[in-house]
Amino acid sequence: MSDATAPGPVTSDAGLSSALTDQLDEAVRAVPGVDALYSAAPLVATVVASVIATTVEAVTGRPKSNSPVAVDEKKGGLEIAVKIGVTAPYAAIDVSRRVHNAITEQLGQHGNPDVAGIAVTVARID
Amino acid sequence: MPTTRAPLASPLESFSDQVLADRAADGDVRAFEVLVRRYGPLMRVYASRVLGSNDEMDDVVQESFITAWQQLPTLDNGAAVKSWLMRIVSRKSVDRIRARRPHVNIDLTDAPTPERHSPDRLAEAESQTEALTRALADIPEDQRRCWMLRELAECSYGEIAEELELPVSTVRGLLARARKTLLQEMEEWR
Amino acid sequence: MTSSDALAGHTFEELSDYLDRDRTPADPSIDGSPECQIALRGMQRLRNTHRALLKKDVERESEREDSWVNSILQHINLEARAGRDIPISHPSPSARLIVTEGAVRGILRAAGDSVPNIIVGRCHLDGDVSVPGAPVIVRVDATVLEGEIIPSLADQLRESVYAALSQHTELAVEAVDITIRDLYQVPAPAPVKASSDE
């Protein structure tokens, strides 16, 4: 688990994975109730004070994509992690499930790659 | 009538230190922001007095608040958050001074010459507050720290003693000496 | 210089201490001595002068604001308050849906803020929240506006907390314990002027 900190994921096909990341990013943001995406990459010390008037969104140090969505290629398949903020009146339960489903839908358009895990973390609810 | 007030028009600003500290300890950034605005300016004044300049003030105050955010969950009494914050900024300021001490020695000749000995300045001392500012810069460091913890940070004798790792009796003595000196200096300018 | 004799047998240190004790308990040998009174007045003057100076300095610093406030807020680590992971169920075996404990505390505060005249302070989730279905007791500290009927406000808060938790989590909440820590008074500053322009 701790080796998930390895910085250079999906180097084999950076172009494709970058495109995937961007599409996932878009799909997740399009889910009603999602009002922020935070860096989901482990141990990236980017910090967001999103509740402050000027919402600043975290950006990972990923080379190709500016998306905070994390896509890692593991032996068992893709590991996808997103961290979201949920806004009222949407329920965190519903929104997190819809985000998950939006991700699987996108993966479907990418030929249903093997998926080891899809992690959706609701980090803030307003 | 009071219930008709607009909800969420940031009522946080009127909350007590205790409530703000508790909420910030639980992760409420807005509550923490109110504390930053409430005590940040005083902490900046504190840091600038200890550091003798404004250059490092922003850094020291920022470091202090970052430390405060990390350690807030360990603060037992949220009502004491003001003196707790002031003690943090006091510590960070002193750390800063210690870190630069080697340079200070080298640059001693560049250190601001005591202006109060210059006759021109003497004549220019218009107010007691200016006299006090200068007098404060001149008293020994331990006296000044005591005085500042007492008069700026509003710490109790016990808190000062803890902070400076001195017996309360010593704190009492240092405070009295600081006052005596400051008073004498101030009276000279009357 | 100022000998004890000149201070009616008291030292300057004793007088300094007396000042910091707000001159209580009253000491007639100090209060009755003109020399001591002069020394105390001097110290009081010093304090007043300092407060004037401090007020001016703090006001000047208050005017600068914002860029440094934002800079601080952008450097604090929200992860530090994320707390435990609270699972949300999903039929897919590869799904790991989570709401953080920190986010849940946030909704508890918001639930409190939706009830007038009660302010939520610290919140605790007692129980193994990371295990689905494990019983959880929610403990909430609150402050209530003076003069309000506490049990009725506490009931409203409890209801609001239950509603929020069932909307956003699958926690098996066994009880919501509310502790009223303190009373507060209506804030003095004008509530009307700022909001009237809306």
C-alpha cells in the first residue's frame, strides 16, 4: 500500500492516461453535487482552503495532466482515486456513488481496462 | 428580533474564542480564519517588536499559525487561545533571533545605533509613546520578553514562568525591573 | 534608587505585583501611602501609554489584512483534520467510497448552525466508524443563547444532526449526546447595518 507513493505512475502510455485522467476529471465534475475536486494523490502536500471565499483548487504535480484525479497503473489494474467536495442539498452518499458510476462509465469508453479499485473520498460537505 | 438576523452572514465573527478554538480544532477553517483575523495583527506587532524589523514578521506569524493549526486539537482550554497563540509567536520570534545570532555578531557595527543618544533625536522625541518604543528596544532581553508576555500577550505570571522556564519569583522580579526602567526612561522625556 | 523606605516599606516589585493583581485584596499600607500611590500611578501611566501605542500598532496591522491572511489559510493542512475514513456502501467490489470524519464534523457544525441561537463547538464520533454498521454515539458540545429554553433547542439540534447524518452517511447512530457547555449573550455589535444593504 505504501508503495502507492511512487511518483511516476502510468509512464508506459502517458499520453493515453493523461487523456483518460482529463476525461475522468471532467466526468466527475459534471456529477451534480460535486463542487470541488481535491488532490487525491497520496502524500502530495497540496492544500486547499476551499471554504474560503476564493476557492483554490489543488493541483497535483503530475507531469501531463493538471487534474487532481489520480490514475495509477498497478498489477491488478487501474487504481483511480478522487477526492471531492459535496455541496448542499446533495447527499454525500448519492454523490459518491454517482461519481463512482461516472468513472466506470468513462472507463467503459476506454475499452473497460482492468480496474483494481475506484476510491471516492468525500472530504468536505457544505 | 435576534432570530430574524440573516443566517450565515458570518456570525462566526461574534463567536467567543472558546467556540472558535473548538471549531478550528475540529477542522473548521472559517473559524480559524476568524482567529487569524482577530489575533493576527497583535501577533504581527509582537513579532515585529521582538525581531526589530518587519522583514521576517510575515514568516514568523505564518509559521505560528501553521503550528497553531496543527496543535489546536491539543489545546485543552479554548478560551485561552489568545495567550496560547501569543506564546507560540513569542517562541517562533525568539527562535528566529537565535538562528540569526551569528550574523548579528558580525554585523554588530551595522546594527541600528542607539538613536536616543543623538541630540537631534533627543529634541525630536515628541511623545511618550515614542520614548516608550525606544526604551523597550533598550532593556535587557529577558526583561523585554517578560514585559511583552505580560502586556501584549496578557499572560499570567504562571504562564510567563512556564514559557521562559523561570520560577514565578524571577518573573515577578524581571517584570518589576522592566517597569522601573521603562518608567524612568519615559519620565525623562516628559 | 527608590528605596524601600521611600515606598512605605514596600519594594517596587511588590507594587508591580499589586498592580497586576488589580490591587486586590486591598492593602491599606499601600493604598494609604502617597509614595506608593505615586509609584503605582507611574506604572499605570506606563501601562496606559503602552496600550495607546499597542492600539495604534495593531490598528495599523489590521489595515493590511488579507494577502497575509489568505497566505496563511492556503498553507494550513486540511488533511490534518481528515480523521477516520467512514465507508459508504456500493455493490461493486472494486468501489471504495468514503466520507471523512472531518467532513462529517463539518456537517454536524452546519446542522447546528441551521438551528438559531445554538452554536456547535467540538464534535466526537464514538465508536468504530470505519466498520459498516458498528454502533456510533455522536457527542456534540454546544453553546446556547442566554435565556433560551435549553431542552427544546437541544431537541432541535438533535433532530437536525440525525437528519444530516442519515443524509450523508450510513452510520448506525445509537444516540446523539449534546452537552451544553456555556451560555452566550447576544453580540453587541449592530446586526442591522451590514445586512440592511442587501
